[in-house]
Amino acid sequence: MTGLEDLARRRQAEAKRIRALLDGGHDARMADLKVGETAVAYVKEELCIGCDQCPLVCDDDAIDMVQRAMRSPLLELESNRKAVIRRDDCTGCGLCVMACPTDAIQMIDR
Ligand code: SF4
Ligand code: SF4
């Protein structure tokens, strides 16, 4: 049977591994962030978990949350929320990129 100490040790190791995965390359991506009027935000939908953080920080109201068909065979959900950028309203400030916990948003050339 698993003891409490063993469980805590395994949990700590797993948390460390997940944190390293989440942090991997994040600082470099932020350093290279291209912002301004020549840039526009773009969402990689496969990475978006529909957490609502990006529309919260977007002062220009340039992000819609939409329902997309769910493709996972593991979850019994018909749809999932995804962020979609309204390119014409996006001012290229980059705030949404910094707010996204899954690095689903990047700045691309307009
Ligand atoms: S870059 Fe700025 S204006 Fe454009 S969607 Fe992100 S937060 Fe909104
Ligand atoms: S912050 Fe990222 S994960 Fe959350 S809704 Fe926006 S794009 Fe999706």
C-alpha cells in the first residue's frame, strides 16, 4: 500500500516535471514577442483550453470565445470553448500572449 510520505514524494516529483514542461521556452517566447501595429494575435486552437483569460485582458475587445466540436475520444463533451481573434480589432498589444497559461497565442505579422 502507498504510504503518505511516498505519495507526497511522487506528487512533488510530478509537479516539478509538469512545471518544467509548462515553463519550457516561455521566457524566450516572451523575450521575442513582436508587438505593435504590424503584429496581430493568432490562437493555436489545439492548445486553447477555453480558460477565458485572454478576453479578460484584451482592452480592445478583440477576442471572441466560440464553441468548437470536441474531437477527444476520452471526454464525453460535444463541444469546447476556443478563443478566436478578431483581426481588425486587434491592436497588437500582446497582452493576451502574456496571459495565456498554455502558450496558445502567438503574435504574427499582420
Ligand atoms: S494582442 Fe492585444 S488587442 Fe490583440 S487580441 Fe491580444 S490583447 Fe487583444
Ligand atoms: S488564455 Fe489561452 S487557453 Fe485561455 S482562452 Fe485564451 S487562448 Fe485559450
